[in-house]
Amino acid sequence: MVGYGECFFAPGLTAVVRELKPLVVGGDSFDIRRLLHNLRTAGFMASPHGGVLHHAMAAIEAALWDIVDKRLSVPVYKLWGGAYRRRLRLYADCHAGEGLASLNSINAPRVPWWLGAGDTDAVPLEVHPRYHGGRSAEAIEVDIGAYTKRAGEAVEEGYTAVKFDLDIPNSYARDDYNRMLSPQELELLVEVVAAVREAVGPTIDVAVDCHWNFSAESAIAAGRALAPHNLMWLEDPVPPGSDEAFRRVVRESATPVATGEHHYLATQFAHLLEAGLLIVAPDLQKTGLIEGRRIAELAELYTASVAPHNIASALGTLQAAHLSATVPNFTVLEHHRLDVPFWEEVVTGREAPVIQDGHITLEDKPGFGVDLDEEVAYRHRKRDEPFFDAAPA
Ligand code: MG
């Protein structure tokens, strides 16, 4: 019996998975909670609140659910009490109008080898002070037409929700470190969002992502300036860590705030919900599925909605979709199919395309309903890493 689980990348991840192996091998796959407890205890001194250990546990947990439900011949969503909906809404992440920059496991931008960079993931070590490549850039003309074009294409494909990066590289940013938006930058952001809103009309949901790059003051100014354009959410406006800065942005920005992809535990989400967060966006490839459900149910007590962060392949996206089906407060799921040419090919057992008209419909197959195509996964593995116990035969 084989089950598969996908988790979020991290430096050293596969070594952690291998190190945890003795705590899982030989166990009963029905003992998921107890096995997870053992894993958490084993790594508690190094990783009590989140991080790479939790990523590894998320993968192991998902694989266990897949095995258990295959043993019982039921889909995961049915074992979890059934679906509120089997057709899940997705949003198209349109970035800055173009494709997403590919990052390696230490967040350095790279040209992925499958796009012709040769048989290597090596990159010159040049990590920008801002996550996501920074804003200040000399002589960058922001092409608003690229945003509206991409938004139009997404709507054409059937999406009812789109998301754009708001931490746009531009020549008006005065400083790479102080997280302050200059007045011209603020004007530019409003111009971009207004153009997207006009292009998609009033019935399409539009979200924007700040990738933790703004100060509280700038985030509040941006949220207020964008309020007339009725955004679905302003994502990750300020860096994680300052509850008070976050609380002020939530209360004062006049635009709903979403956050959560850097948080791992329901206790951490409890603080955010107490601060007034309206949309929780956990990454289920980091939190794991049991904790993810707990976070979703906690949010429900606050009538906050759940919009999972998700950059996984079709495998991990289906894991997130099964969970999303079983919580009433789900609104919309992220995906990055358009950025990854082999996104779909890594799974078998389901008719392509997995995403149709901006939605995923869950099938009635056991587990998460798919298997990993190990050939394809092997071809696209991280370079210089072992592949499970051995390469596929
Ligand atoms: Mg994000």
C-alpha cells in the first residue's frame, strides 16, 4: 500500500524526512495522531513553533491519510465527514502580470534547469534584502497593460478570482530596507489596481499580495487608498512578528487583510484572529492537515474565511482541495499551475486537466484520488538529492 504526501520546500528538508523515518516505519498507518505526536516530540527542542520539521511532518501526515483512505477505499474528504462542496473555487495568481520568478530552497532567484539553465540548481548567491526580489529598480517602467492582459486571460479561462503582487519593482522606491512606500509608489499601486478592477469588472474578486514588504504605516496607507476598488484582500502587508503592527493594519487599513502562510499552529492563528484577521491563509503543506483543519475550524468561530496558500503540485493542491471541501468557511484556493510546465504530469489516475474553468472537482476515488508519477517526479527532483530510497526502476 503506497500513499503520497507533498510538503513545502525548505533547506535541508529531505535530510529531516530521512532522519524521522525510524519513528514512522513499522507503525500502523491508522495511528496518525500518535505518530505525529511522536514526530513533534522528537523535534520539539529544535522546532517547537514551526519550520522545516513541520514541513516534513506535513508530508508524512498527508501520505498516511492517503494510505488509510486507500485501505478503507474512501476519498479523504468522505472520511473527514463529507464535503460541503465537491467543486472548489481557485484563484489565478497573476503575479506582476508575468510568470513567477523561480526560487531555489534558499530563496535565491534562479532560472530553473527545465527552462534551459542546464543540469543544475546552482545560482550565484545573491539574495535580495526584500523577499520576492525587492521594489527599488532603476528605470523600470511598470507595464500596467501586462496586469490587465493577464487578468483578462484568467477571467476568460473561467476564474472568478485573481491575485496580483503589490510589491512591484519600480523606480519610485526610495530605499530597499525601510519598507516605506513613497507617494509616487502609492499612486502607482492605486493605478495598477484601478486598471485591473476596470478590466475584470465588479463581479470578479481581486486580491493583492505585499509579501511582508511594507511598514505598518505604508500598509495602512495602501489599504486605505485601495479601499474604493473593493479588494478581496490585502495579503501579508507587514512582516510576521509584530502583533501590534499587524493589529493596527487590520483595524486601520479599510481593506480586508489575509495572512497565514508563515504560521504553523492554531495558537498562532488565534492571536491573528483576536487581532481582527478576516481571512486565514494557512499553507497546508506547512501546517499539516489535522492542524490545518483546526485552524479552519478556529477561524469559523470568528466567522473568518479560509483561503489556503498553496504553491504545491497537483498532488499537494488536491490535498488542500480535500481539506477545503470539508470546512464550511472555505472561500478560494491558490495554485500555480500556470508557472510550472509539469504541474499536472506529476500525478496519475485522474483525467487531465485537474483544474477546469477555475475549479477542481473532487472525484470519488480512494485517498487523494491520485498517485505520484515517480518517473516525472524523478526527472524534476531537486538536483543532487536522493530520490526516496532509490530512483524509479
Ligand atoms: Mg502570498
